[in-house]
Amino acid sequence: MKKADWEALLPSFWETSRRLSPLENIVFLHILYLADIFDAALMKRLLECILEIDQPELRQFLQGLFNDTSTMCFLHAEYLFPEFYNLRRSFLKKLCGMYGFHMRTDKIRKRADGKIRKICILNHMLFGEKASPTQVSIQTGRILAGLGYEVMVMPLDVYTYIPVDTPVFRPVINVAYSGSKEFEDFHKEAYGPAIQVEYTDIVDLQEKMQAQLDKLAAFSPDLIVDMSDDFSILSYIYSQHFTTLFLPMRGYQSCSFFTYFAAIEWNVFIKINSVYHSIDPKQALELSTCVCAPEPQAVYSREKYSLANDDFVAVTVGGRLNTEMSKDFIDVVCSTLNRCPDMKWLVVGSESEYLSENYQNLLNEHKIRYILYENDLPALYQICSVYLNPQRQGGGTSICWAMHYIPIAMARTASDQAAVIGLENMIDGTAEQVMAYVLEMKRNPIFYAGERDKFRKRVLSFERCQNQAWKNMIDTLERRIKGKSSPKISIE
């Protein structure tokens, strides 16, 4: 169904919604989502209905909805609305209270001098080498261990538990893997022997989360670096007992509870926070982070991908492109490809159903080429001309690596790498305006060279300061801790 068609039906959808109970509404709204009939107003309605449910026996179903509402807006940035993060924070607190968790305060040992010596990094999950959040965790852990801190990494495995029967709908998002421990061999090599990776191999959801709180109490970190990406309902508890620095995986907002929030660049944070108002600016601290690019492992030739030397080659990378690339984005790019015989597009990491169904001619002509897996992105970037980014919240690692070699063309959005790219280097406009920028670079070699050098210099300036940025951050946190009688700062 085309967007204009289902938008015409919205009044009848709302009329139906008003006659349903909160639980019935959730089922109804999930059906609309699965039918690709959804928008920001319906997402708000979904969260409001969830908050009306006061049945602890449905907590595991609600846990699935907590994961769903985060992932749905990660896949579809257009579903975000100004109250989104604050509504989800209320949801988080309410859901956490349904479990009856407790922190073993008798096991917690705090340093009298306020110094930070032990650091725990929390991840929502740990995957293999292809996963950007895992790469961020590895880089951060190695930097902190190199600075002399005792580091423990603990994946929360928020998707790994035995589903229970509920009288309602199954969760939208289903991740089929056995848990972070599945990648243990890779983690041992990547983190190195100085870093302890603590898995929680328990299938019962409530038992697993309680065990994770117990492990935090036993380790008693002086600092938690929270990379759980808005999936941790336990943040409401551990942030009340340990200084917690939240490191966002998707931009500049969060529904989690924390002591401090790491904002990559202050001006970008202020601009985005003025829309969503989910972070108290007094909790925000500037931390210039990015994922450092590896060296290319090989030298690729354009001939390998049926590309001519004078082709202008766009590339887009991501494991969720089927949902991250909107129909409008694909239409605009493909319209440009049809007009430009010497322009090609490499789509790397995943296919798009819409692209395959509607532009098979461009695929047959090799104007568009899918590359389902690429283990040497830097080598691939060296034969490309521009990185074309859809409007999404993710993509940070692939974008940072691309900046070493080619310009980035993207609309201004709450991307997780908006600060590294720079708001001033993003297009404040539509997909058509993004492609106009691409075509200007294609036409003007001098302009193109200037843009390429600008992006390379910018990412190199971020990479050079990673160790010092973390050292400065911990110095700042120690001063803050010493200046307070208690590290507890939570948004109620």
C-alpha cells in the first residue's frame, strides 16, 4: 500500500484505536507496523498504551515491547517524536519495578579517595567483528586498559532469553543467536588478555538480570561506561549505586538512567536536545570519540566490480539497509543513476526488497551492485567516489572509516556520527538536495578534491585525540566525584 493510500485511512485507524483497550491497541498497532502502515503519531500512541498496563505478569511481554520500541525507531528514524525518549524512560522505570530486582549493597566496595581505578563497560550485546557497537567497545576497552585501569566488559544479552506464552502479540524484533558467548574466541583475541569479558549464560530473563546486578556489586566498579544503547532496564538500579557514564550508540539522546552523558560535540548535543529534551545539560560532558579505521588489507581494482576508471561510484554500507533506506531515498538515488550513465552504486552489507523489486533494470545493467559481505571496507572505499548515507541513526563505524578516503553525502540528522562529520558538513535538506551535492562533486573535480580532503582531515583530528579524550574525561569525572557526597544523579 502506498503511503498516500494508508494516510487516507488514518482517521479510521484512530477511530478504531479509541474503542480498544491498551492491550488490544498494542496488538492493533503492531499489526499496522508489520503492514508498513505506521508513523510517529502511532508510535506515540503505542508508548502511551504500554504505560497504561499495570500487570506484572506481562513483564516479559513488556520487555519485548521495550526492545521493539527502541529498535523500531532505530530502523525508522521518521517514527521519532519530541516526547519519545522521555516516554520510554517512564516505561523503563515502570518495567524495572515489575521485576523486584535488588542490588547487593553489602558487596559493594567504594574507594574513599574518589579515584577511578576499576571500570566496567556494559554492552547490550557483543557480536563479531562486523558489529559497530562491538568495535566501539573493543576500542574503548583497549584504550582504558592501556591507560592503566582494570577493565571488565559485560554484555547484557537483552535479546537472549526463553520466550514465555502471553495472551497477546509476539515481539516484532527477533534476534536469532545464542548469546554473546557464541563469539567468545573473537572477544578474547580482540580485547586482549588484560580485559575480563564477563558473560551471563542464564536463559531465564529475571534470573539473568539479577545475576548481572550481583556481578556488578562483586566487581564494584568506580565507573560504569554504559554502551547498552537504550536497552538496559537495569540502568535505573545500577546508576543509583555506581557513577555511570552513558556513551550513546545512536546520536545524542537516551531513555536510560545515568550519572553523566557523553556528548561527542557540545553544539550538536544542544541542538538535538532542544528537540527531545531527554538529557539534563548539567549531566552532559563532551567526549570526542570515533571508531579508528584499520589499514586496508589489500588493494582492490575497479575491474573486480565491473567498474570503469571514469565511473563515479557511490557506496552505502549497513546490515539493516532493507529498512534504513527509505523508498524516497532509493527513488531519488535511482532517478539520478538513470540520468547519469557513468554513475554506479555499491550497496554493501544487505539487500533492499524495495530496491530489488522496483529497480531490477539497474541491477541487471550493473549500475547497482549488491555486496552482501565485505571484510575489507577500507580497501573497497579506495575504489569509490562518495559515501551515500540514508537518513538513519546508525552507520557510525562505516562512515568514520569512509571519511579517510571519500566525502560523505548525507542529510542533517541525529546520526551517531553527526559530530565527527560536523553539522556544517551535512546537507540541511532533502534527498534531492543530497544528490545535488553529489552531482556537483561529480561535475567539479576541484570541488570534489576539497571535499574529500576536508572529511579526511576532520576524522584524523578525532582519531589522534582518542587516548587523551578518555584521560581528560576520567580526570573530569574524578573531580566531579570528589565534589559530591554521593555519585547518584538520576532523572526521575
